[in-house]
Amino acid sequence: MPDQVTIDRREAVEHLLKNRGDMLVVCGLGSSTYDVFAAGDHHANFYLWGAMGGAIMIGLGLAIAEPNRQVMVITGDGEALMGLGSFASAAAQKPNNLSIVILDNEHFGETGMQKSHTSHGVDLAGVATGCGFNSSQTIYDYDALNAFARLRNKLNGPRLAVIKITTKNPPRALPKVDGIYIKTRLRQWLGHQPC
């Protein structure tokens, strides 16, 4: 593990979404939502507001419901820690089209930058491996980040990447915060009528 983390959070998300095509993207609460929106709003973005711990399960549900589309969950270490059971559910379901990205600055960014469990040695990629993921890794540099971004899922279930990022906090980029609008927009983009 390198002594100094150099990956910028916002740049990491830009790298991940550069050639996204029609990939569905579920964003965790807070910083990951700001960064996905800053990389470019898209009808296939599902921004979460106040649903901390739910991003991976929502992404899993979309991956199962839309098996011919790539689905990427982009969330932070705080939210991932709150929903560790979702790692086991995703591994058990084995959707080949699901990628989970955890932006890990080892802090709870939305509640005051207290140190998170990952700063005390919790290895989220190791947890994913223990749950049954065939592909999990921790990324410390842009070369590994770009390699992850270029590859699509293989036929052995979901993949997970923990991206170690700096604690730099860029200005917030706020998408529309209306949950009904966000849900309806995604459903319409997928070809489903809103209920």
C-alpha cells in the first residue's frame, strides 16, 4: 500500500464515466452523487438522497431487472460500511453486469470528516472477497483506475473496486433533489411508464 494517496475523487469518477455509453449509474448519498453529476448529468443516473446504505442493493436490483445493461454503483466508504450485508447479497445473486465502486477517503465526509473504519484497517475489497466476489481489488493509482474503467464485467458475477482517494473536497455539484423526478426520469429512459 502506498504511503500517500494521490487519486482525486472527482477525477476518479470522470475516469470511470468517460465512455459510459448507456450504463446505469446508482450514486450513493453525498459526495459520490455530486461527483457523478459533475461528470455529466444523464437520464440513466439514479441519485440517492437520504438512503444511506442502500446504493448497492438498488444497483443489485437494477442489475437483476436489466440483465443486458451494465450497472455501476458509485458510493463512499461510509455508505458501504453501513450496508455490508449488501456485499453478501450481490455475491450470492452473481449478476454479471454489476460493478461496485467505493470511493474511500477513510472518512465520513458528510458528517464532519470523522475517521471511518477503513482508516482503522477494515479492508472492503477483502470483505467482498470473503462474501464470494470473484473480482475485487483496491486501487491506489490512475493506471489501475483506468484499467478498471476500460474493462466490462466478465461472466463470473459482480466486480468491486475500492478506490483510495484524497480527502480533498471539491465544491458541491447538485443535481435535482426531487426523488420522484429522478425515479420517473430513469423509468422513462428504460422504457417503463411511471406508476
